[in-house]
Amino acid sequence: MKKSVAMQRSGTVLCAEQRRERRRAAVGEVIFQFGDAPKQVRARLVDRSTTGFRAEHDSSELTCGQLVEFRFGAAAKRVARVVWTRISGERVETGFLILR
């Protein structure tokens, strides 16, 4: 699914698509917790793939490489790694890689 870098007529470089799997739009809640004294965060699931997901939430404390426990709805807890976090005003969006 990798794509090459493209240029617009204006000369602006568009970012290359680096995902290896297609994302599917998702609806629902994901609950994750992290830290030594676990902090629980409720988030809105944005999309997901076989090996990861993206969620929107209000916690600006997540850092790249951090491990979190998470669950989708009433499903069993699983573990994911934070791949990236983007903060824009009060909106926080994070990409996760599912490890187990």
C-alpha cells in the first residue's frame, strides 16, 4: 500500500503514504490506561486496521513508544504502543500499533 511522494502544481510536496494496511472507518469507544498509577482515558475510535487504530481523546500525556492497555467496548484488554500523537488546540489524536 506504499505510495511515492507527489508534487502539486504549486510545488508543495505531498507526504508519502507509508501505511502497509488499509484503514477502515470505525465507530465506538476505546478505553486505554497507562502510567505507573494507571490513568484511564476514554477515547473516540476514528479508524482501525488489522494491526493498529487511531483515536481522538483529551489526554496530552501520551508519548511515542509508550505502552498502553486498551479495550474496544466490552472486549478483553490488549496492549498497544503509541506510534504518534498530534495535538491541535484541545483535540488530541493518537495512532497506536497493536502488540497483543
